[in-house]
Amino acid sequence: MSKKTEQFIKLLVERGMDAALVTKPENMRYLTGFTGEGAVYLSEGENIILTDFRYTEQAGRQAGKFKCLRVTQTDESIPNLVRELFGERQVLGIEMNCMTVADFRLLEHALPGRDFGDISGLSEGMRAIKDEREAELIATAGRIACEAFDRLLGCIGPGMTEREVQRTLDNLMLECGSEEPAFHTIACSGINGSLPHAIPGDYRLKKGELLTLDFGAQVEGYKSDMTRTVAIGPVSKELTRIYETVLKAQLRALDIIKPGAVCSDVDKEARSFIDTLYPGAFGHGLGHSVGLEIHEKPVFTPRCDTVLQPGHVMTVEPGIYIPGLGGCRIEDMVILTDSGYHNLISAPKELIIL
Ligand SMILES: [Mn+2]
């Protein structure tokens, strides 16, 4: 039992469910600390990890307070054990946003005549507000990424391929203490900069072009996310203007972030500014929450009506993308406090010319 599982079960019961089978890896980790494969079965008075031989010792180390029951690596093993645990109860909560149809069919078969409730988003809702430990881990992941970026600037230049830049940055993050990259690092240069999620390739950095780097570190599963765009030698007036526009839009959005602000208003602040100068060139959301997953809720989009609260971790990442010319994105990650926010990304934002 933990405070988190107690809270989870309270929410579960409020929704009219008797027990839950949590199978989304990030939610299992959040609720119990266990990072192996399997499932977590939760009901009042019962918090049980279901896993196979490969992870039973690990479960003891990571989640010693939880009971662990061993299953086999067959598809029916977890459903059959859930049938025993569930007994005469009626409504089982499952994560419909995560469980495969095949696994659901097996569960249905093992529990004839019972009802299934959807607990998609239940753990995720709890995860949206970070506690002190989580905030510290994310802040550390942010510092590691910034340190790696600072060191990267001393070792890149014209002639290097995007992939070499990506690999160098990933290695630097590992050296600085990251468990692994938080996601596939983006390094895109020249006209590839107009692809928000470009895949780094054999394109070589050239003088007069921008290089966008979107990357993050990870500490105990918690991720950071940041983007910086730098210039390889002096760049044209047009590219400089694009950069300055993105930066101003980002600063405007940061300026209105505080508890009580509505997510869609923050998005609008940056979007309307960019749209007056570069209509349609900023086509994705302004930001998202970060934690055990790189993209969590809430989000800064035109439709998200969530009100910001202390403990929310949000990215702020406007961009301008112009096919055939290139692009630019600048991204910080902030944590909301009682009165405002702390920016967890300290890397400079004036245009760096390498
Ligand atoms: Mn991001």
C-alpha cells in the first residue's frame, strides 16, 4: 500500500468499480515503483503485482511493500489469476486506452458475466500534479540536458551530419547522468528544419543555416524536454527574423503562465503573435506536460481548457516551419509553483552563432 494507491482506490470506488487491473507500464511504475512487465491488481485492502519469473525478484526490490504473485508467461495466466482475486465482485476497471483487444477478450472470457469499467486517465490525472520527489527528478533531467547542450556547442560545426550531432548529444547526456535519451533526439538542419519531427539523417551542417535540436534526459524514469535552434555561422535576415519571432512568442507565453491561467489562453498568446507575421507556419500545440511519459496532459492547445495548478510541468515550444526554407523551435520546460513557475531549462535563448 502507498499513498498513491490509496488515492487511486478512492477514485476507483467513487466511479463505482470494485477493483482495477493496471497494465500501462508508466502507471504501474507510478503507483508501485515496479518497472517490469505484468500488471497491478488493486482493490480495497489488496495491492498486488502480477508478474513472471523474470521480474519477481525485481518486484521485491522496487516495490517491497506490495504483495507479488507469480504468473507464467502464457497469455491466460494473468486473466486466470485475476478471476481468483476478483471472486464474486462485479465491476473491474481496466485501461481501455492501453489494453489490447486480444488481452481484453481473454479477460472477458475469464470473467463471464462481469462488467468492465474504463479507468483510462485515472492514474494519468493523478500524475499531472508532480510531488516534490517527481519535481526534483524532472529538474535534474532538465539540468542534465542543459549541461549536455552546453558541451555540445563546443564540438559541432559545418560538415558534421545530423546523425553525428544526434549521437554526440545523446552520448553527452549519458555522460552527464541521463539513463537514456527521453525520446529520439531530433537534430535537423537547413531545409529539414521545416519538419517539426524530422529524423536526423546524412545531411551535413552548412554555414548560413539553422540547426534545431529537440532532446531530453531521463532520471528514474522522469523525463525532460527542451529545444534550441542555433545558427551555423551568420544566417540571413529572414532566418534571423524567424528566430526572433519564435523567441518573442515564447516569451509572451511564458509571461502569462501562472496558477489559474487557462491552457488554451497560453497557447493563444504565442499563436496569435506568430500568426500575424507568419500565418499558418505554427501548426502544432504550444506545449504539453511531461513526466514518466514525454507527452502527458494537460496540453497547451487551442482546445485545452485545463486551469494550471502548482505542480504542473509544462513545455512551451512555439515554432515556425517554412517548407523549402527551414524552421526554428525554442522550447523550455517549466514547473508551476504557488505564485508562478520555475523554468527548468536554463540554456540561453539569444541566437547562438557557431
Ligand atoms: Mn516537447
